[in-house]
Amino acid sequence: MRKNIVAGNWKMNKTLSEGIALAKEINEMVSSKENNNVKIILGTPFIHLTEVKKVLSNARISISSQNCAAEAKGAFTGEVSAEMIKSTGIDYVIIGHSERRAYYHENNEILLKKVKQVLANNLTPIFCCGEVLEEREAGIHFEVVRKQLAETIFTLSNEEFSKIVIAYEPVWAIGTGKTATSAQAQEIHKYIRGLIVEKFGQSIANEISILYGGSCNPANARELFANPDVDGGLIGGASLKANDFIEIIYSF
């Protein structure tokens, strides 16, 4: 069956020394507590990947890159390929975060190329989807999410798709202090799982973890995670504070 996952997205925060210190603190806190069968992922900036990996001794904690290049190699100054990321020994790559879509104009065609690069290097994509406020208020959020999936990861083979983690982001709730209600989160997570059933079948749908990615915090995590189709969270600001992040991890 599918895994419960709590992934932290540090975004462009923490110097190298600060990131190492945070990772050590999380590692120690997790190791001191009882195992609650939650997979923990730290989504760090590129410069942290190898150094943070060195300080993680708890097998429950993995590391993710926040992005990768759409190309395998070549004259792409400033880019980091999936092969380079794989060479650091990490396991996950976040693809299609709303900030990448909005600020860097990453469309579905680009995101699919990135997903394929990640899969080709035996890494696990954490693929983000979700609507902005205008789309939610217009009542087209289901259509928006369906199109984002249909033009990207729903074009993969069954075998490829079975390796994906999905993160639903209500973009209007990221960094705004707004949060989708528990019922809203369950509604669209259930919708996404239903789309997976239609495309790939029930058995694969039962294996795919769908994370909630909109201002999840210690105060609302337990209620959100209690929903049958919410398998954890992609955590932003709260992942930068060890105590808050640990409290979310133990909200299952």
C-alpha cells in the first residue's frame, strides 16, 4: 500500500552551515522518537545535498533536490542535470512546484521532460500540481489539475507512473496563511486518485502517495492527514523549524 510521507521544501533558505545544523537537529529528534512509519524527505537547495546526506544517520530520512534540468547534459550554464543529482546519492526530485511554473515559466512540456530525466536516472519525482486563486474562484480547479496531469505524468507508462509521488498544491494557500479546509483537501485528493484509477487502474492508484502542499502546519496537519486520500504533506515554511516539522511528522 501507499506510503505516508512528510517532505520538507526548504526553498531558497538556509546557508550551508544552517542547513547542516537543521538536518542534524531533525535527525536527532526523529531518532529519539518511536517509529511511526512515516517517510521523511528533506528538500534542500543544491549546495546542501551532499553535506546534508553525511549527517543523516536515520534510515527514515531521505533527501530531495528541489528541481533539475530538462536536458541530460550540454551547454546549459547554471543548470543541474538529473544525472548530477543522482551522483550525490539522493533519491528524490521535486518537479513542477508552483513557483517554478510561475516564476520560471515551466510549462507542461518542460515538466514532462524533467520527469523523464528523473526517471531515467532512477530517481523518484515528487510531481506538483494545483490551481491558483482565480481558477479556484472560477470553479475550474478540477479542470486545471486534470490538464496538468493529462499533459505530463499521465502520458507515462504504468511502470513509470507507479514510481511517482504527487503533491497537490492549492497555490492560493502557499505562504498566504490560507489553508484549504480538510474537506477541500480530501475532495481534490479523491478526485486525483479517481483520475489515476481511470488511467492506470485501481491497483496502481492504491500505491500512489498524494501529498497536500498548502500551508500545512502543526495546528492543521492532524486533521488534514486524517483524510483517507491525503497521504502526507509537502511542507514549506514549517519545515525550516525542526520542532514544527517533527510535530507534523507525528501528526499521523
